[in-house]
Amino acid sequence: MPQSVKLVSVGTAVPPYVLDQRDAARASHQAFSSRFGGFERLAKVFQSSGIRRRYGVRPIDWYLETRGWPDRNAAHLQGADAMFVNAATRALKSAGLAANDIDTIVTVSSTGIATPSLEARVSQQLGFRDDVERVPVFGLGCAGGVSGLSIASRLAASRPGSVVLLVAVETCTLAFRMDKLTKANIVATALFGDGAAACVLRVADKGLAEVEMSGQHTWPDTLDIMGWSVDPEGLGVIFDRSIPPFAAANVRPALISVLARSNLTLEDIDRFACHPGGAKVIDALETALELGQGTLNHERDVLRDYGNMSSPTALFVLDRLISTGLPRRTLLTAMGPGFTLSCVSLKAAA
């Protein structure tokens, strides 16, 4: 039997500052209630979000100050560097490898600008070789972790014997904006957290799971569903349409189409592992996939404990599934700007 690309390990990391949801609600009330007439109605999202706590690269009071792009991006670089190192170190240790064993690094991040990119910034600290190949990926948003896993697996397949490290790292909290009196910004302050996840992949006979297939579906005329606006003050979140109803109506046919390219059907999937963008998004995905309410339990747990961290969040879900035992076939999915659905099928190691 020929060897295939295996997911060898997963490592996760969060920044040091805990953002308790009750504290975040009080801080948002302090910042917005006197300036935004609809705040009290929108503030219910802090209770309905399903989130207990999140983590940020800065303490909560930092976000209440007026900040410009230079301050925010400096915080991104510092926080993302540290999380990159921590997540990568854990994934490498779990794989029994050192940084100088890595041949290719895929870095996924959409919440700040780093040129040189993050893997170059931490290369000396981690000990990557000077001939390591760097593949920074920007702009995939919440779909980035799953798309990054797809990219990393195909790079590993293209050079059997090479070792590929994927790191998805985001500092979503830096999009909290005191100057934006919008529904989208209030929702963002109730949902976003920071975090990183790393995976090691290689062609091998053993691993946690085999990467069986991957695919994407991009819906036309959907550029305004999700993304960033770019202002002197920093990145501002775009949620211009209601994502849960869109997911409920459109995810199932898109997945059927993606799976059919690999001669698979929805019935072949034993567990859907989904990016938990929010409590209503999880409900919508259970509806779309005709799952019983509560089926996506790990997704709700990750959302509760970490919030929406964008690209690494789906990999946090995968990490929890691995710890409890992967079923025969798991389909990892996430939706992101584009508007795009990305998925990767993983077969449990025999």
C-alpha cells in the first residue's frame, strides 16, 4: 500500500491575557452605551454568543484606548510571533521533531501585516534551517486554517520525504474599534479572540490521520459577506449579511459538490468538524447538515473557551476530536471571505 500524507501532530497556543466575557460586556458598555443608541439591544450578543472567555494579546483596558494602525500592528507582530513559537514548538515536540527537520513552512494569518512574514521573524528563535521554504498565506480569514491544511498537505505530497509545518495565527481582538459605532463592530467585540494552531504533515506510513482529499467552493457575488475594511485606525470587520441563514441554505449543496469531485457523499462522512464562527452559525450548520441539535459539541466547547479566533479555530476543534478519538472519516470545514467554503477529509489512522 503506497504511503500517503499524514497529519503527524497538532499544537495550539493562546496569548497571556484572559478576556472574561462578563468583563468584555462591561467594557463594551462603558465604551459604546453613551454613544450608540442601539447598543443595549445589541449587547445581548454577549450573553447569547455561547462564549465564556477569550484570550487577547493585550489586557482588556488596552482596547478601550484610541489606537491607530501602527499601535495595532505592533501588537499583532509581538503577539503573533509569540503564539507562532508556542504553537509550533508544541506541534514539533508532539511529532518528535526539531525545527531544523522542517523543509517547508506554511504560515496563515489575516489579522495584521508582517513583511518579512512571521516565520522569518521567528526563524532564528525556533532554529529553522536557512534553506527552509516559506509559504506565507494572507486573506483567507476564518477559512485559513482548513485551506492552509490543504495547501500544506499538497506540498508534502509533492515532495515525499519532506516535512511541512503549518501555522495559523490570528490576533482578531486588534479589530476592536472604539471609533466604529456599528452592529458589526459590537458583534466583533463579543466574538473575537486570539490564538494559534500548528500542524506537522509528511508522507509517512504512520500519523494521527491521513489527508484524503480537500476542496473549496466560492459563491458568486458574495464579496460583501465577510472581510476587513482598512482604515488609518486599523482593520475593521465586515459582516454585511447574515451569515447563519446563508450557511443554513447554502452549505449542504456546496459540500455535496466538493465531495463528489472525490467520489464521496455526505453519507460517507462520520463526523463533520466545523469552524465555530458563532453560536448561531453552529446551529445553522447542524440544520444544513441535518445533524441533531448538539452534535457539534466540540465546536461549542471551543467557542465557549476561546471565542472565534478566525483561522486556527477549526484546528482547535480538530485537536479536541483527536484527543477523544477520530472516527473513520472526518470532514474539517470552515467558511471565510470570498465567500468560500473550504474542507479537508481526514481518515483515521488504522
